Amino acid sequence: MVRSKTLQDLFKRYRRPGDMFVAALSLLFSLFLLANLPSQTTWVARVQTFAQPAFWPTVAVVTMVVFSTLHLVGALVSERIEGRWQEVAEWVKALEYVLWFMVYVSVVPWLGYLPATILFTLLLTWRLGYRGLNWSLAALGVAVFVVVLFKSMLQVSIPAGAVYDLLPSGPARTFIMTYF
């Protein structure tokens, strides 16, 4: 175990990859919250300070501004470790899955919950590089399990897809629209 020999060694700070980006983003977000605070909270006349509706949100947001400013100053004066933009690029790559989810949510009203879930689990399985038959069957099983769990057991109310309107009317259509 290595022990620090001086107080300066104890408090030495290195700027990690992505630290400057996170510090700047944190400060911008906390300043945004501070700017919007007056329209979101109120100070009431003749009420004690600690009972004010705006007191604790103000304390929280001002504290966020102070500490995110200190974080940014610390990131600016710290010794830099290379790799900042590579780290940020990794974070941006994760946004792909946000897009997948947004497309999925917009497709469910058209295809229905079961077909959309099957389609997207198969597509994501393929996208992640699992392209064998066993992986596809596993994805199919997970999709069916999720739909049965949410629609039947947990009774989550998800509207039937527009494609279900093409089914012939009768008890089978009602059953499919209710449980799938």
C-alpha cells in the first residue's frame, strides 16, 4: 500500500477523461435551474424561512451551482490526462439506444405491443452481434415473456396496435387485442 508523503500529494487531483465535459455540462444545467427557479417556486409572505415552498429548492440549486463551479475550476487547474474526447464519444454512442427506444415507442401504436416487442428484440439482438438461431430464439422467448408478464400478469394497459384492426371481428380478435 502506497502512502502519501505530503499534504500536497494527498490532495493532488488529476483531470480524468471527460471530466471537463461533465463539469461544464453540470454547471450549465445548474445555471439553467437557477434561472428558472423564480418561475417554479414561490416565496410566501408571513411564513418562516424554513417553511417557505421555495427555500429548500433554492438551497439545493444554489448548492448545485457552487459545487459544479468548483468542479469546473478544479477541472481547469488539474493536470490533464489524455482521452477526454474518446470518453465523450463513448457517451454519445450510448445515445443510439435512446433512438432505438424512441422508434420502438413510436412503432408500438402501429404494430401492437407483441409484434413490436418481438421485432425490436430480434433487431437489437442482431445489432449487438448475436446472429445465430439460438440467440434469435432466446430473443423471441424474452419478447413473448415480457409481453405476457406486462399485459397478462401485471395488467399494464397498453393500447392495441392499428394493425390489429385488420383482424376479423370476433372473440379471437378481442382476446388478441386484450392480451397481446
